[in-house]
Amino acid sequence: MATQDTTVTIVPYIKVHSGKMHEVEPLCERFVEKSKTEAGCLYYGFCFNGDVAFCREGYKNGDAALAHLDNVGALLVELQKLTDIVRIEIHGPEAEVAKLRGPLAEQKPEYFILKCGFRR
């Protein structure tokens, strides 16, 4: 079964360094504000479970996800000083996920390819 859905989600789990949550939370708010300006961003926000953060983010397609990464690049550099990536996944149809394979190769994400489904 095929799908017309082009949505891409980036699924990062991030461990906050000890004693750094007070710096990470305001930084997450800056990510949210910057992401609000992106036409291709469908949703974006941070969830927390103790010292682990999860960024809940979805994009119209692979190009929109790449535009987001470019838009928040400087903030990512700041975040990497305060956290470690525990796990990162990329979800979407192969044609859209393929656009992220090169740019995200260094992060070593796991790729989950959408085979069937729908989007409203």
C-alpha cells in the first residue's frame, strides 16, 4: 500500500548534563520561537522526563526539515554544549528521508521508512 504523505519527523532524545537544566529550558524556548517562523514546520515543542528532553517536531517534507536544521543551526551548537544525544530517529517516506541522509550522517540517526498510511 502506498501513501501520498510526504511528512518527515525528526525524533531526538537528549540527555541534559547534570545541573544544566536551568540553561536548557530557556534555550528550548528560543528553538520554539525560531521554528515558529518556518512555513514548512507543522509542529514543534519540547517534552521532558527528568533530565531527558524530547523534541517533538514534524515537517511538510524533507526540504522543510532541512530548512529547519539550517534555521536553528546556531542554537544546535549551543544545545550540544549542554546535552548529549541519546538517540535520534528520522521518520517519513523514502524519497523525503533520502534528503536527510547526507546532512545528518554524522548524527548516525535510525531511519524509519513510511510504507503505508494517510494524513489528513
